[in-house]
Amino acid sequence: LTEESAYMNLKQGIHAPESGSIAQNGKVIAEQIGAQIFIDGWGMVSPGDPEQAVDLAKRAGSVSHDGESVYGAQVVAAMEAMAFIENDIKKIIEESKKFVPTDSTIYKLISDIQDWSSGNLDWEQARSKIEDKYGYSKFPGNCHIVPNHALIILALLFGVVDFHKSLMIVNTSGCYTVCISGNVGNLFFCNLSFKII
């Protein structure tokens, strides 16, 4: 529905970023997962340049999405761009969240998962906390960005840069695994020092 709404807007002469805006399509439609799904390429063509990755992700994502959806896309693109030059996943996540507003839900959920991963919780307990605070029941629509973005951060922080463990976590956690596991996997291929085999 989100992409179709944007397509119909474009056909009617409503250009981006208005075509994907909350003002044009409403918050529910604009904040579904789509902007994050196709964002990996912008991080991968911006090795070591998260600012460029974020700019490209925002411009591309805003054709069909807005708000939290675009913020999630920007963070994923920034993380992938940074992964080319940085080995510390905690630093990658911390630096990448700085590209979105501090009052955004995406920023807050990243901060929460960072806190949960630094305590005594295991990934399943943290997953339960995500469900309670950021689950689908809290965000309307068929496939909202927020629960799905949370699981990417969960997998990266609790996977401890282990490819197999991170993918196990993101896929076992559910939600829209067809794309969020791809986002996680792509980040590993941006830094070959991460444990893939």
C-alpha cells in the first residue's frame, strides 16, 4: 500500500519527497518498512562515508516513505558504510544513530537495546522487552519499520559480530525476516574481518 500510494502520487505529478510524505499519505502508510528494505546499496556504494550513505538513503527512501521509516533506512545505510572502516559493532551503532533525531523512536529504541545488551539479559529476554515496548501491537499497519529495525539492532548487539549467531537471532525473532536478515547479512559483507565462516 505504501509504495502504491507513492506511485499513484508520482503519476499525478506529486514529486518526491512529497510523494512519500506523512502529510500526503498519513503516518501509518508512510512509516512502514519499505524504505529500509532497499537501502543496503547506499551503504555499500559509500564505503567509509556514512554521511553520503545517509544522504542517499534519505533521498531514496523519501520517494515512498517518511518519518521513522526513513530514519531506520538512514541508520542501516550509515552502519554499512561505517563497517568498511570500523570493526567495533558497538561503535558503528552508536555513531550511526547520531544521524537521526534524538527524539525519534528509532533513536530511542537503539538506545534501549544498547542498554539491555550491556546488562545481564540474554537476547531472548531483550527480544521480549522489544515486543513489550516496540512490538507490532504498538505500531499500526501491516509491516511497520519500528519492530523490524529493533530486531536488526538486537541481532547485531547480541550476535557479537558472529554472522551465524546474528542471523540466527534475527530470523528466530520473527517479524519481516525476508529483509531484515538481508540487512544484517549485508553489514557483515561490508567488513570481512567480522566472523562469517
